[in-house]
Amino acid sequence: MAIKRALISVSDKSGVVEFARALAEAGVELISTGGTKSLLEREGVPVIGISDVTGFPEILDGRVKTLHPAVHSGLLAVRDNAAHQKQLEELGLSTIDLVIVNLYPFQQTIENPAVSYEDAIENIDIGGPTMLRSAAKNHAFVTVAVDASDYGTILEEVQANGDTSLTTRKRLAAKVFRHTASYDALIADYLCKQVGEEWPERLTVTYERVQTLRYGENPHQQAAFYRLPIAKQGSLVNAEQLHGKELSYNNINDANAALAVISEFEAPAVVAIKHMNPCGVGIGETIAEAYQKAYAADPTSIFGGIIAANRMIDEGTARSIAEIFLEIVIAPEFTPEALTILTQKKNIRLLRTGVAPSPANRTETRMLTSVDGGVLIQDQDIHAIDPSQLKVVTERQPTEAELNQLLLAWKVVKHVKSNAIVLVQDDMTVGVGAGQMNRVGAAKIAIEQAGAKAQGAVLASDAFFPLGDTMELAAQAGIKAVIQPGGSIRDEESIRVANEHGIAMVFTSVRHFKH
């Protein structure tokens, strides 16, 4: 069968004039609506209006124009069904063989923080999805395009054969239903937020593919990277890669973890990440000083890792970074001199976020974790401790300097895999114990890593001490202050050990498990 009639109605008019002109030259009759029709007429492309087909004017400010039997019978009629064809003939209706439609810009509309509810609702397309779904359902006979990138393929097949292949029509139909499903998911999400529906009975989510990946966590696993259609500024999906080969699955996971940690800090800070755990964190007067502290925190683990900074990378910092092998450097910006230095390293990836990650621009979002046959959803853990809510439970109060170090340790430990222990001194981590099956094991690792630097350091624990054994280890290592959630039925045992050794301890009443 040949394509004889096409209906064109697009909000995004990229490439549509050239496509329509080529179709007209191939003998296809063009039907169009509103602004698309006006554009084609101005460009000299022969076109008839939708009202000429329906015999009915566009009404209600354009809300109703294609919702008409003359349109949908032409799209849904089964071409080799004699009864369908007889009905069309009796009613004086004709088939439509090609639909080129894209939808009102709902996503772009709600991306504007100042958008009114009324404007958002007005940008919910009704006729467009209906035509797309009709055409896609009848893809055995009808070709449908929702994406300008498909115009070339359609035109090539029409010019060569007068019609598209069934394979092409199936592929385009699948794309249409993905597109309309995504469109409806955005609308559902927007309306849920408007009415405060936090946990709807059905969850509709949509993501856009950023890239396919060479493999997943391991070479035998396939993987791809997707983003939310409306992703927050400063997030990894909006980062610009300035240098280096494409990111791997593990790179993306680690880079995201680095941005999560660095967003805890207002002061100049650098975070080093290895296998999604912070192996070194430093803050300083300058980003160069912060980097030196992050490096000194664990010179072994940082090798081959990822670093994130919350300030521009300057020439001096870049020279220090260039002395070791790193997979990725993430920063709001790089000076030209820094880029010149770092781009000389072939294998390093440089990511520019444009926005400095900080507590001020963190937003409450949900985390999705796959389980077999389902998904777990929770709020992200962006809880920030209020120092005034800390409860000193020991005889000795922490000094102001110790309190500052405790707060730094607390910001870091929430991002370390549980069971987690973090030691801090002089505005840098000196020991990190991550992902152990018991808290004593995590403390031993952190203390061993710190070595002599444990003397006079502070300690943070992501959850309470079930026994006094972790405090005994801390006392033996020379720890001076501890921050932990509290809440164990044996808290008094830990408090007693702290008092015996003159250790100050504060409770947060907040737990930071991270699995």
C-alpha cells in the first residue's frame, strides 16, 4: 500500500517544513492544523486544513480540532477489512496513512519554577496523544512519527517504495507508546505533587536515556544510564564532560557518591571516593588546601579513585592532582590553566557541574532500589544535624574545636557504607571503616588506618554502639570525642567507658544506615 495522505500537527517544528515539502513532492496529500498549517503555507508547501477534512471548525481555543471521526476512522480503519472499508465509503471518509505529531511542551512548561497551575494544565495535550495512539495501534497499515530524527528514514522508504516497511512501522509504533507513556507519567507526577499524594497506589516514573554503557558492574552485565526528564542542577546527569573517555557504570556510581558527600559542605572541600565510599575528605581555606588534606587522608586508596570539589579547580590544585592517577575529577568549573594541565592526562575524565554542590541546593528526592520483582523507594538521606539539638551525655563537654571536628565526621559517616566509623582530625578524615558486619570491626579498620593520627582525633558512628567495646577501642587509640545516634539499651555502658577515659560524647538521635 502507498502512503497517500499525511496528517501533520507539531509543536516542535524542527525539520518539518523540509519533510513536508519532500512528502508533497512524492505525491502525498498533506493535512495540517493551526500553527503547523500556517507555517507550511508560508513556506509554499501545499496543505489543507483539518476543518476541510472534518467539516467542523477548530473550537474552544483549539482544544478540539482533531477529536473527530473523520480523523480517527481514517487512522483506525483496518485496510483489508471489507466491512471497515465499506463503512468509510458509505460515510464519505478517507484513510490517513501517515501521522507526524509531537505534543504540547508539558515538560518545558513545568520546568519553569514560576509556572502557574492553570498554565501547566493548559499544556496537557489531548488530541495529539489520541492521534498518536490511534496511528500506532493500527501500525499494520499506518506510519507514525513522534520524533524528527525519524523523518529521514520515513522519507527514504516512501521515495523508494511508496510506503514504509512493516518493520519500520512496528519500531515507530513502539516509540510512540514509550513517548505517550512518558508524557502521561510526567503529568501524573506533577498532579500527585499538586495534591500531596506521596505514595500513590500506582507508581509511574519515566527516565530518558543518556547513554548505553559498555557493560555494567562487571563485563558480563549489560547496562545503560538514564536521567529524570527534569533533573536538578548540579547533579551528575547534568554535568558536562570536558575530557576523557566515556563514563563506565562504576564511574557513574562513584561520581554520584562523590557529589552526595561534597554537597554536605559550604567551606572549600574535596572528597575522594573509592568503591562508593569516601576514602578521604578535607576542608580548608582554599580548594588547594582541601585537596592536600583529602589526599593525605589516605594516599593509597585515593589512587585510581574519583575526587569532587565544591570550588573551581585552579592551576595549583590541578598540578597537585596531576601527580597521581585519578579516574575522574568533578568540579563546578576549571580555570583554563587547570584544563591545560589536566587534559594532558589522556585517561582522566573531567566533569563540570556548573553549580557548586552545597547544602543550599540539595533537594528532597526519592531513591529507587530494585528488588527481585519490585522496587523499594525512600527519601534520600539529606538530613542535616542542628548543633543545638546535640545532647552531651558525658561528664566532659566537647570543646568548640572538638565540636567542629565532630560535625565534620558526622557529615562524612552518613555516606559511608554501614557499619561505618569515621575518624577526623585537623579538618580531614584520618580513618574510615566501612561496610563491616559489626561495629567493632569497622572501628578497628578506621583506627588502624589512622595510626598515630588517631591520638586526639574524634570519632563518628553511623548507628549506636550496642555494647561498650567500640568505646574501649576508641579510648585505647586516644580518641578525644565521639558522636553517635544513641538509643541502645546499653548506652550507659558506652557512657561509662567514655567518662572513665575523659572522652566527650554527644548523641544526635539520628541514625544514618547506608546499605
